[in-house]
Amino acid sequence: MKEKDTWKELFEPLQGQWDTEEPLEGHLNRFEARLMAAAELKKQEEEEAEEEPRVRPLWSKNTGWKPLAVAASLALLIGFGIKWGSGPAPIQEQIVEFAPEVQETDFHFASLLEQQVETMQGMASEDNQELIESTLIQLNRLDADYRKLQQELVDGGNSKLLLQAMIINFQTRIDLVQQVIEQIEQYQLTKTLNDENFTI
């Protein structure tokens, strides 16, 4: 009796919360119709799968495709051989084909950068030689990054982002050289002022 009382205590708080509604009229018929339709569809799919394939093989005895297929294969092989035999076009040519405005921008920034580097190297002395050499190493690294960006552009990367990154790369190089030139000028000015103060 005790076990019966435990079950009673368990279900007593849930009294009146049970779903006792009956399904709508015709529910069983609709459910059976769906099951039958699904079974019929599956049966049709199995029958279609057992039927003879509708695709005719290319190499069957009744077709005259063999000579044509061999000729097409040879044409493809020769075409690929000519393409690969000529070697890839230089990256600059590929970029110009892809985006002609890149060549103009590249030329503008490259000439500006070259002038700045020449100015910086013209200011070289024993005091700043290490700074200039360090700057040239950093410029070479940035140039290598620029070449990678060019290759990504040719390989079909996101052109808008890559073009922005290429411009930022050039601007970074130019800014770096300008900062070094300003540091050298500041150092020379300070040194000159110190020399003048020392001689007085």
C-alpha cells in the first residue's frame, strides 16, 4: 500500500494538467493517407533505379566517337603544352593586364620612393650609417611584402583590398624614409648647435 500512496503523491499535483483532448475527426485517415503516399513514392524511386540507365556510354561499339575523342584529347594536350611551354608572363605584365591603373600608381610611388632613398643615402655619415642600413633592410622587407601582394592580385584575390594594401605598403615605405630623413636632419641640427655652443 505504501508504494501505491507514493505514486498517488507523485501524480496528484499534476491533476488537471493532462492533455485529454481527442484528435480532430478524420485524423487517423489523414495519417494513413500520408503513410501510403510515402510508401508509394519510395516504391516508384526503387523501380526507377532498377530501370536501364538512360545515359549512353561514349565508347560503345555503335558510335563513331573514338576518333573524335582522341583528336580532342590531343588538341587539349597540345594547347596545354604551348601554354606551359611559353612560361608565365612576368608579374608586372599580368598586373597591367588585370588593372592598368596599378602601373601608373606603381610608377608614381616608386619614383617618389627612389628620390627619398637617394636623399637619405646622400645624408649618410659615420653617425647615421647604421640607421640608414637598418632602414634599407626594412625597405627590402616591405618590398618583398609588396611582391607577395602583387602575386595575390594576379592569382585572383580580392582586388579592392589588395590594391589598398599595395598603396598602404608604398605609403609606409615613403613615410619610413621621410621619418629617417627627419631624424638625420634633427641629429645634424642638434650636433651643429652643440658644436657651436662648445666652441663659444
